[in-house]
Amino acid sequence: MQPSTFAKKTKIAFFSTQSYDKTFFENRNADFAFSLHFFESQLNALTVELIQDETVVCVFVNDIVNAQVIESLANKKVKIIALRCAGFNNVDLDAAKKHGIHVCRVPSYSPEAVAEHAMAMILTLNRKTHKAYNRVREQNFSLNGLLGFDLHGKTIGIIGTGNIGKAFAKIAKGFGCKVLAFDVVVDPEMEKDGVIFTNLNSLFQEADIISLHCPLNEKTKHLINENSLSLMKENIMIINTSRGGLIQTSDVIEALKKGKVGYLGIDVYEQEEKLFFKDLSDDIIQDDEIQRLMSFPNVLVTAHQAFFTKEALTQIALTTLGNIETLLHSNKLENKMAFLA
Ligand code: NAD
């Protein structure tokens, strides 16, 4: 692609930048020639002041893009908010519309990356490979405490059958699982592939493993709570690679203490913005709920890494810069899923 003259003048401020963001975006920018400015800080009401003359901001999952921040962005003449992720629950779209700021995202980059991580969490929790790895290194070759179960023949319930849920369903089918699904839209292709769409309560009652792949919104907030947990089988496995707010953490902690939840794998956490993507190994963590979660032997926490593959990062950089380039020349994106405001 030939970099346009307009693009050459456009400055983009990146927030919550990690070294790998810089590497992948600088590589892809060879095709665009934007001026990229990287800030390590999260975007919020204070750090918005870092913006000088950039007209585009590029944000990630834990940046705070509420009405107050958007008003400051508008005052600074920012024209585009480009999310370098799929989820957009952290952006006040109404406020962006009010100020005429475009918002775009990367609706699909590598659904397989996230789906494969969800399966990795299931396999780790079930077959306890993390414990076996440490055990044999200490010359402990005992199998006590490592007992797992066959995935083959078990029922997996998928909530949200978009890009990631669909990719995960294929993997689960490959393992010989019965796959139940709930979504606000039934996918006939998935039905042809043997996925059984059902209502939410039946999925809660029948599944041995539940994997969450729906977005966080007012309807899905705290979907996993005391009530839904009470419908589930004893020893249920719950996997969340979607958004932390789907789970009411205190209710899951109670269910883990009672043994109702037998396994919990979370790549996302409701209060993750204070923790994830940072090395806090010398700090005293003030969040008692995450500390309690991490104390359970049957809980696996990863720090929002499901998306983190080379293929996904390459595609994220390419789509994000492509979205910006297109929006600079027109008022919307052809890809309706990418264009939010
Ligand atoms: P998608 O938009 O392709 O699919 C979401 C699906 O959820 C859609 O089919 C939609 O109809 C369905 N849905 C909406 N409301 C629902 C409801 N109330 N109940 C049930 N289903 C509902 O999105 P995707 O690319 O599959 O991503 C899913 C989620 O995964 C994103 O919202 C994002 O939060 C999360 N995600 C996490 C990571 C990570 O690294 N952990 C990476 C990418 C995406």
C-alpha cells in the first residue's frame, strides 16, 4: 500500500503501550507512514493531558474512555479513537457520537488465539500439567492429586457464539464433546456442525464445563452469579476469556469454598485494570478478591493473555492502522463491525 500524504501528517497517540505493541505497530506502519507516539500510561482523566497535537488516540482494554475523557479528547481536537482490541465496553460511545469523534475497533483478529487459550485453560485445570511440571522438577514422580477426567463425551456450554465462541466450538467438537450453546442469535451453520442451541437455564443445568464468549454489556454483567451458579452441576468448570465483569467474583469465591465450582479458569478479571499487564512482584496487592482467588488450588488465573499470539498482534496492528487510514478519508468504515461511532 502507498502511504498517503494525509496519513504522513497524522499523529497517533498510543496509550497503555507495551514493548510488543511498539514492535508490531512500528513494523506494520511501514505501509502507512503515520507518526506514532507511544505512552506507557493508561488513558484516563489525568493522562489525557499527554496529548499534544495528535488527532488519533489508540487505546486498549483497560484504558478509561468515559464521557469526561472524551470531552477532553474533543477539546484537544482528537478525531478518532481507535481500539486495538475487539471489546469496547470501556468506551462511552454516546459521548463520542455527541462530540463527533469516530470510534473503531478490531472486531476479529485471531479468534483461534482466544479459543485455543480457553482450551489450554481447560486442559491445565483438568490434567494439572502446571503441577506436574513443578513436581517432576523436584523429583516427585507421584501421581497423587493429579487425577483428571476424559474431556471426550463431556458437555461444554458456550455462551456467545460469535467469532471466538464459534472457533471454540470447533475445538470442543474435535475433542469429542457435546456442545451446547446460548446466544441472542442462533447460528444455523453451527447447528449443522452439531452444536445444540438451547436457553441459558438449560445450558447452566446440563453443562460440565461453561466457557464465556459474549461481550460485557448491561445484559451480561454478572451473568455468573449466586442464582446462575445454583443451577449448575456440582464441580462445574467455568472458563472466562471474555471480560471480567461477566462474573460476580464474590459469588464465585463462595461457590469455590463450597465446592460447587470445581475449577475456575479466568483470563480476565473485573478489577484487572489495576493489576494486569504490570509486574507487581515487589508490591503488596490490595485487592483481596484476586488474592483469595489465587489461593485456591483449582483456580487458574492468566493476565489477559488469550489474544497474545504473533498472528493476532500482526492482524491487530494491520487492521487498526487500516481503520484509521480509511476513517481519515471517509466518514465510516465499510466493515460495519469495526465502526462503532
Ligand atoms: P463477537 O462480537 O464476534 O461475538 C460475541 C457474540 O456474543 C455474538 O454472537 C453476540 O450475538 C453474542 N451475544 C451478545 N449479547 C449476548 C448475550 N446477552 N448473551 C449471549 N450472547 C450474546 O465477539 P468475539 O470476537 O467472539 O469476542 C467475544 C468477547 O471476547 C469480546 O467481547 C471480548 O470481550 C473478548 N475478548 C477477549 C480477549 C482476550 O484476550 N481475553 C481477546 C478478544 C476478545
